[in-house]
Amino acid sequence: MSHLPKVHLKPSASEGIARRHPWIYRGAVAHSQGEMGDLVEVLLDRRPVAFGLLGPSDIAVRILGFGPAEDLGAVLSRRLASAASWRIPMARSRGVQAFRLVHGESDGLPAAVVDLYGSTAVLQLSHLGWIRNLDLFVRCLLEAVPSIRSVVLKNTGKHLPKEGLQEDVRVLIGSLDQDLTVPLGRVPQRVPVLKGQKTGLYLDTRDWAEDLSRLPLEGARVLDAFSYQGHLSLNLLALGAREAVLVEQSPLALSNALWSARGLGLQERVTLLEGNAFDLLKGLDQRGEKFNLVIMDPPPFAPSRRNLEGAMRGYRELMVRAINLVLSGGFVLFGSCSHAVSHDALLELALKGALDRSAQVRVIHRPAQPWDHPVSPQVPQGEYLKGILMEVDK
């Protein structure tokens, strides 16, 4: 038995341990030692069964491994090297410069995200244990990926206080290029690491542009709602679409979208609408605007199942609006990044939206999160991104 502080589990926790679920909820803990952020040994019936990071939220322990406790540095080195060993060759083979290197529990590093933008790594470390061991994390990361020149910590979001953390955005290693740019498909994108969403860009929908590229685009009019920097619609303009209308609340995102459009000589074919998407979409609908393709990729209305009912009302309103705004014979791409919303729930939304508008819809593709956002069967919540691409007849 190790010298680490001990967390003793109730007998009811045995099923979760047997399934190797990487979260120990507070209700499963009989009593514990140690300070928040400590590496702890987890015991069941006085036997060591796992080790992980102790935290103050409802998830009392984030499991790093099952069996005897290991040195944290050794675990970090091994997991980061494993994540890099297949992602970097995969990215090179696809010509991808921006991708996710570490995807939390799916890579055995719960509450840790690392995105790479060329030689810049952006970290989101949503656990006190990682912040207490930040120097170790960065050192192991640089050993795993020697090509990294800059490392930025970007801890933002409403979930941080429950983990005992405050927002923290700073450059840890090197310097941040204020003109950091990467291509997403055919479109150059500025990466607003410090002030943008996520770690700078939405890398999880990166490949959706390729899915949409197979549609009949010549002369198409595209509506891109919740567009962020517009990488989806701008890729379609580069492939022959006639016009793109971007609806987005962030003025920074729209400014960067316009910068990308200018770089491709497409600025005259882009219309930017800044403001609340629900209001702007209602205005487009009332004016009788119609589009060959409508993209709806709203934020996570349902971060947990407690929010699901209200989220579905919002999604239904957007689905009906999308069907209203698309031309008969056109296409709607509807996405959800709420893990609580299932594929079946999206299909039900499509059905209700179609019935509401007396339309027929055919789902022709179900885009999801890309290869660099893998899913662990032990943590199905990691499969958060779902979409449906459908043809609409009215």
C-alpha cells in the first residue's frame, strides 16, 4: 500500500470500480484523507483498487488508473506520449495543422484538454490537481511533443468554481503569436486564443465542411447560424456557393470571419449579421428569406440532463426556423454539442419540425465529432457532438 492519502469507498461503489468508470462521486465516499488536488489512493474493502486526483466537486476523485498507485509524472509522460503517437501522424497524413492532442477521460487524463495550433499548445485543465502540478504537466507535454514552441493555459467557463478554480488565461512557455493563423479546410482562420471561444477555434466541427462539400453547391445561398468565424460557410463559398449569411453574437468572431473571406477574395459574397441568433433568424423568416442550405450549430443548451427539457424547446424552435428558411429541395445541417441530447432526440426534433411545417425530411448523413475527439465506452458523455444533415421537401 502506498504512502498516498487514502479515499475509502462505500460498498455500493463496487459496480463503478468493476466497470472502470473514471469518476468517483462524492456519495460513494465513506471517508477520505488529503487536501483537494492531492494524488490519492482509492480503497474498497480496505484494498487499493485505483488512484486519482481528489477534488471538491460532486466528482470527488478523477481516476488516473486502476490497481496500484503510480507516480504522477510517469502516468502523465506515458499518456501524453500515447496521445501524440497516433494523432500527430494522423494529422500529418490529412494535412491538418489544428487538432486535439488530449481529450480528457478518453486519453486517460480526466479534466485535461490540449489543442494544438501548429507549434502552439493551448491547455484547458479543469481540475485543481492539474493546476497544482502545472509545471509537471507542461514538462511532460514538451517531452511528448518536442515541436511545441508556445504553451498557453486557458481556463475559462462557469464550471471552474465548483472545482475550486478561478479563470486563468496566460502564456506559460514561449510567446503567443498575435497573428496565429491555421487553415481549416480551404479557409485560413485566425486563432483568437486569449479572447475567442474554446481554445480559440471549434476544432470538433472541423471536418463537417468536407461533409457539406459533397452537396450541390454551385450558386447556392447558405445561411450559417451560430457561425463563430464561419469556417463551414466560407469553405462552401470557396467551392462554388454564391452567397453566405453569417449569424453570430460575437463581434470578434465576425471580424475574423471577414478577415478570412478577404483572404480568399470572397468578401463581396458574405453578409454578416451580429446579434442574438433567435431574433435575427426570426427577422430573416419574417422577410421571407430562403436558402439552399441552412446550418444550425447552436451552443450547448443542455450541459446536463437537468437542463434537457428547456434545451429541447430551444432546439425545436431552431429546427422549425431552419425548415422555414430552407428552400424546398434544399438541405439543413443541425448540430448539438450537448452530451445529454442523443441522436434519437435529434431525429425526433427533425420529425416534429417537419410535422409543424407540413414538410418531408430525409436524413442523409449524421456527422459527429472527429477522429481526434475519441470516446471512451466507460464515459459515454464524451460523445457530445451530434448532427443530422437532411434534405427538406415542402
